[in-house]
Amino acid sequence: MSQTTLTLAPKDYKSEVKPTWCPGCGDFGVLNAIYNSLSVLKLPPDETVVVSGIGCSSRLPHFVQTFGFHSLHGRALPVAQGMKMARPDLTVLAVGGDGDMFSIGAGHLIHAALRNIDITVVVMDNETYGLTKGQTSPTSPTGHVTKSTPYGLLASQFNPIATALSLNVSFVARGFSSRPKELAALIEQGIQHKGFSFIHVLSPCPTFYNTMDTWKTTVTPMPVEHDTRNRFKAMELSMETAKPFVGLFYRDERTTMDEAAHKMTQQSSAFDINKYMARYK
Amino acid sequence: MENEVTIRIGGESGEGTISGGDILALAAARWGYHVYTFRTFPAEILGGPCMFQLRISDKPVKSMGDYADVLICLNREAFDRNVGELRHGGVLIYDPSDFTPDSGDFITYPIPFNDIARKEVQLFQTKNMVMMGAISGLFGPPLEAITQVVESKLSKSRKSNPTLMEKNMLALDISKKYVTEQLTKRDAYQLGAVEKADRVVLNGNQAVIAGALMAHCDFFAGYPITPASDIMEGLAKELPQIGGTFMQAEDEIAAMTAVLGASFGGARSMTATSGPGFALMSEAIGYASMAELPAVIIDAQRAGPSTGMPTKMEQSDLSFALYTGHGDTPRIVVAPADVADCYTLMVDAFNMAERYQLPVIFLTDQSLTARVESVDRSVFKPLESIRRTFVLAQNGSNGMVSNGNGHAAGVVEEEHAFARYAYTASGISPTSAPGHGGSSYVSTGLEHDIHGHPDYEPADHTAMMKKRYQKLETAANELPQPQRYGDEDATIGLIGWGSTEGTIQEGVDRARAKGYKVAALHPRVLSPLPDRSMRDFINSVQTVIVPECNYSGQLANLLGAKYGLQAIRVNKYGGIPFTAGDILQAIEEAN
């Protein structure tokens, strides 16, 4: 399709800042998927905000020609939720890595799930800490040897999808950075889903923990017969960690907190201090 | 005779001590008097000693009073804890069935509160009304003023429990009758009728809520913490009425970062917390400074360190408020002096945040959050609020063109990013917010260039640091200077901050009445300090006293660092505020 000035093509969402990632980083695939999904939805750049925390993947907002908020380590979710509560008219995406979302900011995930504020979170999981050069992450496998775990990781491996499902997140999906078309479609659905959308993306780090070859062989398409309304079945599929399923696990539309909060303001009127102070005598 | 009395009630939390005191304060104010309350709470929900002190005067009341003229004790422990604060020759009221007081230099009125409530009214809960009736009979506040307040307080439960009102009224009547018939008045405290005035009676937190609403606060996120929770609860109720939104966060980190997100969205945003929560907000406050996002953060100080004494007063977060956050992070710090200030300075705080695009920290404290004052209604007038102006995308600004509906609908060939952090003489850059065709940019905590793009070049970092701090210079020039109080030719000067202003002024008044030449200065804005006024004041006196309710002398340290001032430090750090007597003593000792 030929591009006109009135068409928001994927490249129109590219900012003038060039990505800082290593060659071969999975996050390039995720970034392209984001450009594509924004373009498919024709989201106005001035009404779209990409929020992140800190980490390699959290640099992403700088590379997108929309509004962006590169926040603090672990805090993409509360920033995004505050923004959406105050400005429900905006499309808000939160992006980040496994360190951001499952370690320092893991606590926020629980409450984002409970509130079901209409934001979409894209987690680029490389099972390692890239920006700080390869320490262990919550999604690293037990026994994983890194500079911070020289005798092997003693902790268990975090299961993002099972956790999201247990929290009854209203949209739970997994993608793979090397399958950008499928990923773009999931992000697109996530943005369109009314409520908190959680998209877990396997996005390998070629520099500190290259899982590319493993994932290329283990990643498995979601069984066609899977009913995305069945949370029990979704939970069962999420337990298959040796062959991670990609696709939509679960979806459930319900009231969002931003919508409910703004319903409450429908009868609002301009503040009148004299009227307000009548309660004090 | 002086139309003034200070009444203290000591009892157990949960037995109506505080609610009875509040009713009395309202009644006295409606009767035309000025009131000022001080109270202490135990940290426990039920039980534990609590105290309520009410100063009533026909003249404006500036402090809680040095001593109680009248002490009502509801148990032995209350007597032991409070009798030291009873004025010599004052009045002790108690129920002989509760305890027998030791003898002392005071007049005693034994009154059978328990028997009256239990046997005559037949509802023990009315014990605090029995107390109020006795106060009315002994010291003058008319019963009608009290019954009016009780009626409005109970109006909601009137239908569900019609006898409750009846019993309360009965308690007031019987008790008043008892004291007038059975007791011989031997004290001199008698309040007479005064002219009525249109005053509102409210506490510091209630005034803060009114201020936040007047400032058109669009968004509040917070996490419950004593003594700031009232602010959160009040705004949870009121914000939807004016179109704002509220979010109870999972912790203070989430609260503060949610405020940042909302502020980025263009909303006037705030949070309220106390020391422990404020500590958790540090990193995000630093972000607001770096990314130049407006935010109002209330720190209702309580006694620290650590969990400290959640229900006790201290002014010990000044240093923390001034320096919280890593790196050099400009912010504005303000501290209200009284209930009226809680309203006006709150509006100012929002305006400062919006104008200078930075975090504004509002330092109130436990005593002021709960302090009830009668304030002229005219103080709570409409106040103007400033809002950031948002730059819209234009051809060649952020590369987007509008389709006329406020929607960016295309891309032009030549791309020039919006200069969100452009250098200006004031340091204040043009800003923007998403939607309505706003010029897009990426907010970041990384050092950045004028477009907000990450940039670590020495020249850029140097220029950006200067730009951010330039805003404080601009603010220092634009913000009002504090007014000197007291003698022009003073030899002794007092510099204070926060909730102690009235007490310091009353101390100054008393010293001046004794012939001392004294003046006081009480800046509302503590960062940036109004240098000119501070220097002029310091240079105008021979000795400077800095009274603060903290251990280390945090303002004195600041004045020492900034102006080389060697002040006399007067520090009180037991968890209760200064009295005017403390201030007078400091002045006398300094002379």
C-alpha cells in the first residue's frame, strides 16, 4: 500500500532516536511489533503514551514517536495507571523487562490486576539483567550461573503467565520476539481489550544469556481448540514451561477502574468554596 | 475579668473525651468565642491515654495555652499524667467514684459523672454530655450553644435512634442542674456573652482538603498513614464531586509514581503522607525534579525516626524535605503556620508546582493536622489557580500535523522534536501534555537535551543543572517575602517555621509586655529561602533564637550553612509543641 501523509504507517511511529540495543536483541522485534500494532489501530501519536521503567527494554519509549514516559526502575505500572485514571481518553502502554515487572516492581502487578485499569503491558522477558550485565533475574532457571550466582541460582523460576492468571488479569497472552507478526496481533488485541492486558514476550538477550536457539525450538503455538474463556485450562497450559505456548491464554471483559471512577464524576460541578464551607459553622 | 479559659480533658481513648471536647469547641465558637485545640491520641485504636485541650478566648487565640485552667480527669492515670499541666490555683474536676486525687494547689469539684450517666440518664455513653453540662454550669458557655451542636451531630441518627438525642439533652440538663445546685463556685473562670462573628471551625487537615479542592486538584493517589489519612479520605469523597479522580495505591512508591503519571497527563496531582511514606517517595520526587513535572506532596510530619510516634507532633522532616532524593534536585518546600494557611498555602503550593514545573513539598505536622481553630470565614474565599499552558503541535514542532479535530493525523517530511526542555531566562520551559494535539516528548529521569533525548555530554548536563536550578532563583524573586512581627528596633529575633508561629508570636507579645525588644520572622517558603528578608532580619538584631520541635535544629543548621548564623537553638522533642511560656523563657534566657 502506498503511503500518504494522512496514513499512519509503522515508520511514522519511529522517533529520531536510534535504539541503543545490541545487535540481535529480541527487543527490536518487539519494537517493530509495537510500531505495527499502533499503525494498524491508527492510534493518534498525540493521544498515545508509552510508559516504561528502567532496563534495556525500558529505553523503548524513546524510539517511538508518541508521548513517552521513561520512569523509574519497576514503576511503569503505577505511572501508567495514574496516567490512565487522570486521562482515560489516552491509550496507555506500559513496557519493560522481567526485572522491572517481576522483581523490583512485582508488587505493582498484583494491584494492577485487581484494579483492571485499561492499560496494556508488554513485558520483554530475557531471563537476565541485561543493562547491569548479566545477573540473575526472577525468570532465570534454577541453577543458572551468573556473576551474581557463581554457584548457580538457588531460587525457583518465576512463572509470569501462571501468576497473571492467578491474579485474574483480564487479558493474558504470550508472544515471541522472533514472531513479530503474531506479537503485533496480540499487542493490537491487548490495546483493544478494555481492561488490564498483560502480554509476556520471550525476547532473548544475545549478549548475556542467549536463549534464542532454545526458544526457536521450544516455543509452541497455542492449541487451536483452546477456549480463552477457560481460566483453568489456561492455567494448565501456563504450567508447560518446557514448551512455552504463545498466543492468547485468557480474556475476560469486565468493568475497569478508570471507567468506574469517571462514571462517578458525571454529576460533578465546578468547585464553589463558599458552598463547600457551609458545612463548617 | 478576662474572658478566657483553657480546659483540658484527660481520659482513655474511646470513652468520648475527644468527641466531647470537639463539641465544646464548636459550641464556644458558635457562641462568638475564638477557639484553639490541642489533642494527643494513643497509637492504639481502642484504649490508651488521650488528652484534649481547648483554649477559649474573646481575643484571637494563637497557641494552646501554657497551662490548663480547668482539668477534667476521667481516671487516676489521667490525673497523674496531667496534673502537672494544671495552673496553680486552677480547677480540678473528677468523679469520686473513679479515683481520689492527691491534694494540691487547685480547687476541686467532685461530680458524679458515672452515676448521673448510668442511673439518672440511664445511658452510660452520655458521660461526655454530663461533662459538657457541668462545664456549661460552671464556666458559662450556654447550654443552647452546646445542644445546637449536639443536634446537628446527631441529626443523622435521629430516625434510627430517636431516644439518643433525648438522652443526650437529658444528660446536659441534669448535669448543669447538679453543678448549679450542689456545688459552690470557688474559682474565677466565667465566660460572658460576646459579640457573634462569622467564623468557621475546622482543623488543619480539613483546611488542606478545602485548599486542594480550591486549587482544582484533578488527581490524588495515596496510601493510608497517620496523621495524613484524613486528607486522603476527604479527597476520596470530594474529588469525584468536582470531576477529579482518586486512587488508593498499594504503597507510597506507587502513590507518588501514579501522581507523576497523572501530572504528565496534565492533571494537577497530589499525594499526602507522613515520614515513613515520604521516605518511600524520595526517588519519585527526584524524578519529578529531573523531568520537571509538577506535583504536590504533603508530608504531615510525626515524631521520628523510623516508625517513631505516629500520633505525636515533631518538626523533624525539614532536612529530609529539603534534601530528599539523590543528586541535586531542586524543589520547593513550604510549611503552613496555622489552619488558615493550610487552605491558602495549599492553593499556592499547586500554583508553584504548575508555574515552576517541579515538586512542591508541603510540611504540615501532627499538631496542625488535628488542631481545630476558629477562622474568619472570609479567609476561605475563592483563590486563583494557575495551570501550565500546553504547547500544541504545529507544523515543524514535533513533526505532527493536526486534522483539525485536535487529532494528529499525519506526518510532515521534516522532523524537529519539540524543545520540551528549552533554555529560557527563567529556567521554565514550554511544556505539553498528551491529547488535543499536544507536542509529544518523552519524559525521562536520564539527563537529557532540550528535546528530552538522553544526553550525557558534560556541557549538556552542566547547562541542564543550571536551568533546573534557575527556576528556584526565579521563584525566589517572584514569591512573597515573609513579614516581620514585633519590634522594629528589636535586639532579639526569633526565626521559626511551620505550626509554631502563633506560639512564637504569643511568646514575643509576652516578652514585649515585659519590656524586651523582640521580633519574629516565620518564612512559609523554606526552599528557596527568601534570602533578602532572612539576611535583613538576621542583621537587624543582636541575637537570633531558632525554636524548633526537633532534636538537631534543622532550620538552625540551614541558616548556619546559608548565612553563617550562630543562632541560639531551642529544641523541644518530646512529641508535643512549644507553649508560649517556653518561648518567653527562651527570650529571657537569651537576653
